[in-house]
Amino acid sequence: MKTEEGMAVATSDTDLTVDRSAPMPLHIQIAEVLRARMSNGTWPVHYRLKPEPALAVEFGVSRGTLRKALSSLITEGRLVQVRGRGTFVTAAEAEPALAQDLTTLSEDFASRGIASEVNVLHCALEDAPANVAGLLDISPKETVVVLRRVRSTEDGPVAYLVNYVRADLAPGIESTDFSSASLFGTLENDFGREVTTARRTFTAQAADDEVAAALNLSAHAPVQYLQQVSYLNDGRAIEYSDVWINSARMRVTSLLSRRGR
């Protein structure tokens, strides 16, 4: 390895070489080296990178140059930064932070630079099913907004979402164009309903006919199933959702801390 004034940096015998005499900017060359480490398994999925100062020293560049390289890989979805925990290698599949952050898929994908689109299958006022009414703490048959959507990336459908929203707490929300709007963002920005907590449960299921059709899967294909109840800052439940995730295209990962350690 050489310093900023050197001509090249060979980070290991098997890595690509950063050539300071080449016309290609250093941050692009560094990004190529990092991609190679991920592709050849040197940095496997969930690997935590060294801190930025140490990586900058390793490549003999400023932290600003290093950050440009990392930023491009974060935009590509190859890396993810978790505040207070570090920078991690992601899976080849879309890997949202559903198990650790209270975000929607649209918010999570947007923050990672993953292009996606939504197909709204249904959005209307309906009587609340008995189980949903109980979870939302409303009377049976009270009106809720039922929203059914499929979110897809360039590889195809990744999630089928069915949301039940209390109509009394967001009157008129059924008129929103949810092909471009986030549900939580609409609740917070258009109706002043701040969603602060939620309870999520993950299980494995075999796709029934409805889920298989929505996700373009064969019947009984394995899917991840997520149930969620979302609460406002005053403790009232405002939304219940069922989400089925195509495990072949998206995985859910948790970064955990052990209490008292």
C-alpha cells in the first residue's frame, strides 16, 4: 500500500488494485475493490466493515473519498448503514429493516435506493372483520379502509400487503393514490396522525391462492408472513396489516443488541 502521494494501492494479493495514475477517479476504483470482496466471498452477507477511518487508512485516501465509494454501494443496495452499529454487507435479495425499524417498505426501499412500484388492487371503505375490530379496539362492523397492494422491484413482486385503517381517525384517506403515496406518510403528513410504535409478528406460511396470484408464485410456495398493529403516540391503534413476502426476492434481517451486556 502507498500513501496519498503513491501511485497504487494493492489492498491484498487477491484484490483489485487501486491505480492512482489511472484516469478513473479513486472512489470508483475503491468501489470496484469492495464489490470484488463481496462477490468473491471475502466479505459475506452481514459482514460488518471496518470503521471509516480504518478503511480510509487501508486505502490511503481521505474519508471523503472513501465515503463516496461507500455511498455508491449503499445506493446500489450492496451495503447498508445502521446508525450506531456500522456498515454491513446486504444480501443479493432486497433486505429491508422490517425487523428492527418502524418503516414502511416504500420508505425503506427509497432510503436504500431500490427502485420499486406499487399496484393498488383495492382501496375502499368496508365493515371491519371481527378479528381486525378487536385488534384496533373498535366495535365490530365499524368502518375501516381496506387497502390491498402489491409492491414489486425490477425482479417482480416482492410483497403483498393488506392494510386495515381506522376510518374515523383518517376520514377520506380512501381517496389517496397509494400507488405513489406511503400509508404512514399519508397518515402523518395529511392527517396529523403520528405512528410511533407497532407490534410485528413473523411466521412462515404456504401461499394460498390469493397470495400466490398476487406474488406470481405457485400455490403453497413458502412465504414469510408478517402481522402488524400500529399505534399512535397517544396509544390508540390505528392500523392493522397482513403482509406476505416473496422469500426468493426479499429477506428480513435483524441487527440485535443483548440487554445488559
